[in-house]
Amino acid sequence: MVGAAGARARADAGLQGAARDANRREIERLLSSLDDATLSARAAALPAGDPLYNFAGRALVRRGLPLPRPFDRGAGWDFSARAPAAADGYRPPRKLAVLLPLSGQLATAAGSVRDGLLAGYHAETRARPPVSFYDTAGTPAGAIAAYAKAVADGNDFVIGPLGRDEVGAVFAQPDARVSSLALNRGNVAPPPGHLSFSLAPEDDGIAAADYLLAREHRNVLVIGSSDDTGRRAVEAFRERLAERGGRTAGVVSVGETPGNVSAQLAQAAAAGADSVFLALRGAQARALAPQLATTGLAARTRVAGSQLTSGTGKAAEDVVLDGIVFPGDAWSARGVAGLPPYSQVGAEMLPTARGGAARLFAFGHDAWLVSAFLERLVTRTDGELAGATGTLRLDGFGNVIRQPQWSTFRAGVAVPVAAGGR
């Protein structure tokens, strides 16, 4: 397995487009077949500069395992212009630009991200860089123009843009010379010296698959919403599950108001489904709860995406969701140093941190955190941050990997799951 993965890793640099994507998926599939101990040992044995190391390291990071040494990152990162790092790794940029769609369709989401970023920024008592906001208007052209203006104004680090098409447009520029932390996954991989950070549905699907596999659940019934978010989470979940040797016991797609799918659920239960993945919003999951119960699936391990919390908040209604585990954020689940309690901010202080907007507020906070501790993340094997959205690390391909705070419903209230809990 490792030999075949190594051969593909050596060929990777000569591939482009769909061929490169397919090659990388096959490398991930091969590495996914290794258990934790073997993967760690094989990664440690790879010499510096071996093209397989970054792939193996990414697999370790996704499983929450330590790296044997920092990633082989090549060119792109230069921290020499920043002030010397503090003992904890705090080393912010000299001048920070933030690119957000402050006007247009994404302006409401951008407001939550902005306020979360500023909350983290002002919570830092040490010297902070001046920060300027640039409006992208939510379009690729607007993002390119905002990035160019930020560079011309002398900013040495850029956070944003937020929209997927905006990110792809900025990353595709031949002269994106000022490093950035994009706030989404674009259709273009991050160039050297750039990062991508996301709360995308695909991340939920991957995290849920890894959660189940770590608990030896390998025959999973998948129930997903027919909307774009549900489809993307389901696709990523199924791909990740298959990569690591699991199988799908069945796939059920439901609309906004789920109908009677009891026959499909019973068929999956009879086929030996040992767990259930739910890519559903709260109302959809509540509507399906009686059918899961009558087919015996409510007694099996159930894991959902973060969209499960959309439309929840009334314990009397949400009690039917008890026992479902989902990737929440650390801030609302157990609090985060540097931020006031979630209940205080959401209920009393900021409308942009209430309800579903809380995840975006936490996301903005963590964007500041990554920019301020970037050198620590890039250069150290123990370079992780306890963020508001979860534990943050980098992979070897310019992506921020987030280990979420797993939560569950008890008596209709979302509560954190202890480390290693079910």
C-alpha cells in the first residue's frame, strides 16, 4: 500500500486538473487503509522531502494524530518582517487586511464573521496590527479588486474572501504575492503561501465518517437532505467512508418535509446497518425520529452534520434528537479563552452571534487566531490552536483542518461529548 502510494505521490507534480485530483484521491484511499500505528510509523520513516510525507501527514492530522516532524512546505512562507514571536507563538502580521462581502447577498453572514474576528482581535492585550476591511460585494471581480487594493495599501497578510467563487478567483491570479487565509474552499488549490479555512458541508461529512470509523462502525445508513448542503455532506461522507474501508448500507434522500421512508430504513436495518449518518436540519431530523425508532435505528449510533442545530433551541421539541452526536463548536459547548460566554454574547450583546450565526462568529474569531499564530502552525509539529470552532491544525496542502467539539442532545439540550465519548 505504502509503495503504491509513494509512486503516485512522486507522479503527482506532473499531473494537472482531473488527473491530479483522481491521483490524490487514490493516494488518500491507499493511506486510509493503514491503521493509526502503521500510518504513524511509515510517516516517521519517510526522509525529508519525500513527496509522500505531506499526504501521510494530512492523514495523520485528519485522525487527530501527531506529526513526526513539520510538513515539507517549500517556498511561500516568510515571517521575517513580523515582530519576534512571543513564547506562546503569537506573531501577528504588521498590517492586516480583511476581505468580506460587506454588501450584497452574503452581507449578513459577513457581519457575523467580522464581529467574531474583531472580538478575538480586541481580546488580545498584546500589540496588535492595524486592521482594514475591504468590501468584495460578494463577486469574483469584487474579490480580485479588493485583494489588489489591500496589496497596494501595504498589507502584509489578507484574511478572506468569503464566497467560494471569490476564493477561486483570488487563488487563480498569477500574482497573488501577499499571503492570505481564504474563508472558504475554492475550486483552485491554495497557492504557496496561502491557506484555505472553511466550515463547508464536506468537512462535516469527513469528520462524521472519521468519528464512526474510529468507533468501528463500518456499515452506515446515510440519510441526507436533497438540498445542496445535504448532497455535499453526503458525497464527502460516502467518499471518506469508502476510502477507509467502510461501506454504505443504504442512502435515503428526503425533502424539506420528509415523507414516509420506513421501508427504506427497515431494509437498511435488516442489511446490518450498525450506524446512521444524518445530513439533515433539525426539523427534518425531528420529523424522521419516529421512523428511526420504529425500525430500531434510533438505538444505533447516530451522527449528524452541524446543520442539525438549524431550527433547534426548544428542548420540548428537540428531545426526540437525544443521543444524536454532531460536530459543534467549542465556544458554545464549553467556552473559549478570550471570548465571553456564548450565552452572554448571543443573548445579550450581539445579534450577529445568535442562533446559526454563532458558528460564523466563532469562525471569524478563529480566522484572527490563525493569522496571529500562523508561524506556530506552519513550523511546529505541535502547532495546533484551541479555537472557538474546534482544534485547528494545518495540513501540507494549505488547508486548515478543524477537529470539532463533538456534542449531543440530552433532554433536548445540546451538550458537549467528553473526549472519546459516544
